[in-house]
Amino acid sequence: MNIVDIILDKRYGRELTDEQIRFFVRGVTDRSIPDYQATALLMAIVLNGMNEREISTLTLEMASSGEQNDLSFVGDITVDKHSTGGVGDKITPLVMPLCSTFGVKTVKLSGRGLGFTGGTVDKFSSIEGFNIDIPKDDFPKYVAESGMVISGQTPDLAPADKILYSLRDVTGTVKSIPLIASSIMSKKLASGADAIVLDVTCGTGAFMKTFEEARIIADTMIKIGRNAGRKVIAVITDMDQPLGNYCGNVLEMREVYDTLRDRGAGDVEDVASIIAANMIKLAGKTGGLSYEELIKECKTRLTDGRALKEYIKLIKSQGGKVTEDGPSYVDEPVEVYKVKADSSGFIFSIKTNELGHCSVALGAGRITKDDDIDYGAGIRFMKKRGDAVLEGDTLCTLYVGRNSKLLNDKETVESIAARVRASYNISTARPLGIRSVIDVVGDK
């Protein structure tokens, strides 16, 4: 067997055998297959696709290319949660403590942000003293202490995916349902959870721009999970506007704290409650509540202080500093610009991905994996889709950290503000059918 024959088979639209896929993944992992040949096969997959069996085999082989977590120490059904990314996505810090109020223990491996979507690891790292690098051998101790642990992903988890993802990123082979689905699910399977809830975002601030695209990738990942013996539910959520009122690391974690004190945004509460309800359902911890009753109970516990108590417990268990005023943060956001509406009407649409890129330009994210983050940088959203505005009203406010170079760079800040303003489409018509959660599919 050789890689050239495998490339030719897929180039001409033929199915790959399990043995061919296994040969490919092993060759990528041990680097016996050079990058140019791996890329050639990736491009053939982009052009000709894969069937369900091929995608499942690719995913399982990638998941087994490195270490796999054993979560049997939890002694119960474990449920993982994954988001396909977006602007202002602060759901993980909310659902972990919320699920804990129902007795659901969570072990969460999360990544850092790259591009216009923020990373959960970066958000927790904005809390002073919080240790995000927990050795997996110590997971049982943390779960025993707080019922939760969150840590950065290790390079030994699905290493084949890490190699293939880096190649896809620079060779125009990112947008492919088989490759996207196998990348996400290989890491989820290797993480060791018994069940998975996927937050599949769609819209201008997501990779999947339409509901149809989001539904296809959700169905694909659900089938992969089932073929691997896992229960999977996908919650399709709206990313045609930022989630909540803030994006940026300290700003979002402050919003998390406010949400847990019943001072949050309605869309954040809706998404967190529905995702948590599905996690609790898969864990078998509903306490006899119906699905609708469970969602209602999640909304209650999210804001009545019970989830807040668990959240503080999580932060303290991993070394985070908490005062009587709440968590302490590594930086202080400083307001540098108010972006004003240049006409009156209704916010009809928002280029959410562009707002994400503007947040990165302020310092809140990374362009390359080695970039430093300004934890205080970000954007507060004063107006969202459907809101009425008058000319001169503040659409949003730009922030940077207290040590940012942009504090003395008015020209750059104004250019970013112009991009933000251009991201808002103000119309005489009000948009209809705005929903934060669009659909729920899978093992209901």
C-alpha cells in the first residue's frame, strides 16, 4: 500500500477502504507521509467528499492517533460540550457550574482562541491565578473537590488532527464537511466523555453561514458519535449577531459573573439553559423533569445563586482569586471609543465576523498561535439586531487593556471604529424571526 494510490483513488471519486484511511492517518502521525502528499489527499477529499463509513473511520483513527482520556474515575455518565465557535461565546463557563447543580460532573478540555473566535482557555486565563494547565493525572482530585475541571488540550490528544488542521489552514482545504466533522469529533472522542452536546453556530459570525450548512455538519457529527457508541445532541444556535453584550476575555468573564447574578443578557441565558438541559438529560440527571420543565429549571438555577456558588467553587479549586466583589482579573478594560450610529432606523443585520476581527485588532485575540493577548481588550454591544436607533446613538464601545499601545494610537483606534460602524446595517425595516436557539437535533 502506498499513499500515491490512495490519493489517486480519492481523486477519481472512489471510496477509500478502512485500511487505506488507517495507513494515511498513521503516516501523517509518524510523519512518514510528507506534507505535500497529505495535502494532495486532503484536496481530493474536499473535491470528492467521503461517505459516512469513511468519515467515521477517519475520525476514529485520528482519535486513536495519540492518548485517550479515561474518565471512568468519575463513576457516572460523563458529558462533554463543544462549540463550533463564534463572537461572544461564553457558554462553557456557565454550563459547567449549572450542570454541577444537578450533580453532573464535567471534565472539559478546551482550546485557545485563534482567528476571530475567542477561546475558553483564554477566558479562564483572564482570572487572576487561575491554573488552566491541569495534568490529567490530577483530574480525579479536582473533580472530587468541585465536581468540575477545565484544562487546556494536550498535544498528545489526537495529534493527527493537529497536523492535518495546520495543513488545512494554509492550503485552502478548511471548508469540507468530512474534514471539519472528523476534526471536531476526533478530539471529543479522545477526550473520553460518554455523551456529547454540540453547539453548532450558524450565521455571519460562524463558519457555517446558513442553517442548511449547520444542519448538515450537525447530522454528520451525530452519525460519527453514534458509530463510535456515543450519544450526541446538536443545538444549532444563531451567530448572526454576537452572543450577549460583550466580547473579549475579561469583559466576557465579567458578563458570566453578571449572568450568574441575574444581570445577564436574555440570549445568553437561553442558549446556556438549553445546552445545559441537554447535557443533564444525556447524563441521566433530570430528576424526573420533562425536557421543557428541565429547561425552565436550568434558567432558574442559572440566575438564583445556585450556579454562582458552583462557579466560585470551580475558580477557587484551580487557584483563581475571588474577593467579596467576585473574581479578580489580570487586567482592567479601558474605554477608548464609542461607535455612533450614522443614521436612524433599526439594526437590520450585523457582520458578526467583522466585529470579531475588530476585537482581535484591539488585542483580544490572536492572528497567529504565538501572539500575545490583551486580556482587557474587547467590545461592548449596546445595540443588537432589531433594536431601534437614532442617529448619534452609541452602537458599541471599544476597550483595550490598561497597558495597551493603542491607548496612545488614536489613528489605529479610529480605523478599527470605522470598521465596526460599517459592520452594522441600519434599515427602516425591523428584522423578523430572531432566535438565539434555532433547532435541537440528535438523541432527544
